[in-house]
Amino acid sequence: MTADQKIYRFAYWLACFIIAATLLSGYHKILYPADFALAVYRFHLLPEELVNISAIYFQWLEIICGLCLLFVPKLRVAALWIALVLLLVFSGAIGINLVRGTAFSCGCFSNAPDAPPMDWMSVARNAALMALVGLALIGFKRSGETAH
């Protein structure tokens, strides 16, 4: 393995770890599903019939992706792509609501009543995470690593 490949491999692993830690930090959504469903409802982007199922589905998808990034090498690249799509969807939903002039806690890291409302920094944070996903995908490709 060349020095460049080692650097790319390190970048890949570090980015996967940071993304996984971020996804897994949403464990509170599983512990308090009604609170997260309320956060999803407040976005006013889905028909009411889809709010609860979406709230349940997304929280488990995030946790499974985070676990795959840490522990399932064969699924790591797929988990990165899913994480990228989730980040794009969440960023779009936050951006739409900010343009509408509504600000509430997005439920990303806390469902507590006193959680800070989403703002453009929430979108910037997601953009940084999307850049990390890109770094991880490039690092994976250039490191010569395989998906076992």
C-alpha cells in the first residue's frame, strides 16, 4: 500500500466514524418516537397518514446505517450512499421550512421542548456531513480498499 493509499484509507475510516457517530446520536428518536413524530409533523411536508410511519422508518434507517458504517464492511459504501440521500432530504426539508419562516426543533439531536430551533447552521452542518460522505467515498475508491 502506497503512502497516498494510506492517507485515503485513513480519511475514509475517519469520515465513516464521524458520520456513524452523527447518525447514532439520534438514538433518542427511538426512545421517544412520539416526540420525533411530532417533529416530522411540524415540517408539514408529508400527508398526515405518512408522518408516523416515516418517523419510525427514518430513525431506524439512520441507526442501521450508523451501525453498518462501524461494523459491517460489506455494507459500508451502501450505508454512505443512504446517509447522503438522508442528509439531502433532511437539508431540503429544513431549508423549505426556513424559507417559509418557520423555526422549530428539527428533532435531529434532541426532541426536548427546550431544544434549539433549526436554522441555516443546521443546513450548513448537513452540508459538512455530505462533504464528509463524499470524502469517505473518494477515500474508499482511492485507497484500494474493497467492500469484502
